[in-house]
Amino acid sequence: MAPRADHLAGWRLAATAMCSLLLAGGCSTPSKANIELRKKNQELESRIADLQSRRQADQARMAGLENLATTVPVLPQDRLERLVTVQTVEVGRLTGSADLDPARPGDEGLRVYVIPRDSDGDTLKAAGRATVELFDLALPHEQRIGRWDFSAEEVRRNWHGIVVEAFVLSCPWQTPPAHADLTVRVTFFDELTQRLLQAQRAIRVCIPATQSALP
């Protein structure tokens, strides 16, 4: 009987060893629940990384907008009303085509008279930027045929205060006009009040010789 008992004991020992190996193998292989949990963790980590990237991009965008924002202080409205400030802007009646280059025949562009006025209608030499636009309303499609931007310093240098009392801005043709009847629009940004003022005027110009044959 002893040999059989020893044999059975050996089988039991082998079976126990196999069970241990199987259990050990089961612990080393991820279960389905563990796989799903790992996937969810990876998805969460990916979302967190994406949110962090977006947050950094938003911060960079906000910093750029802050750099572009003006830092010039503006006086309260009640104090501005007690000062003599620009209330309107006018395109002077002398505005029209002009001989900007005496060495060449004909008119090479516009001369625009910009007149800022206070609440009493008096001319005021105000600091500000200006944009001049020229339109040919007889054209069927693209009617703006010129745009010129002037910094506050350029506007200041072109003040004429002896005879006309206006900023006189020279604008060489960008697209030579095909028609004599045009419209000039001036946009003036007043540096003191931060107001944006506009005015326009219908003018008649001398058509350049190269354009006179056009309808």
C-alpha cells in the first residue's frame, strides 16, 4: 500500500504545482475589466493633454490680444464735454485732382483737405490718424479705386494753417480713374477723445490721358 500512497501523494503534489502555475498565470494576464479600465485611463489622459494644449493656446491668444489693446487713458465723458475737442470732420471744397509731380504732365493724384471742427464749427488742429478712400460709383463691381492711410505724425506734418486751415493730404493715383465724377471718404481717428469720425464729398477730377478713352 505504501507505494500507491506515495504515488498518489506525488500526483497531488503535481496537481498543486499546476494549480499554482495556473493561478500565477492568471494574475499576470490582464482581465477584461482591467483592459477596459486601462483604456478609459488612456482616454482620460488624452483628453487632459488636449485640454491643457487648448488652455495654453487660449492663454497665448489672450496675451496677444492684450498686447494689441490700447493702453492710452481716455478722459471721462463729463470732462471731455468741458474741453474743446473735435466733434466733426469735413472734406474741404478744394479737394480734387492735383498735379503732384510738376515734372510730369497732367494730374498724378488727389489733394484732400481734411478739416476737423469743434462743437462751435471752428477749425481745430487736432492730433489724429486719417484714412482717405476714393470711390468711382459708376463702376459696376469694385468701386473703391484707392485707399491711403496716414499716421498721426504724417497728418500733423501736413497742416496748413495760414490760408485754408486744414490737413492737406496728397494721394497719388492707385488706380487711375476712368470717370470724372468720384466720391472721397475721410475717416479721422482723434487721439485725444478716441472718437472715429467720417465725412465724404462728391468731387470732379481731371481724367488722366491714359484713361480718357474709357467709357
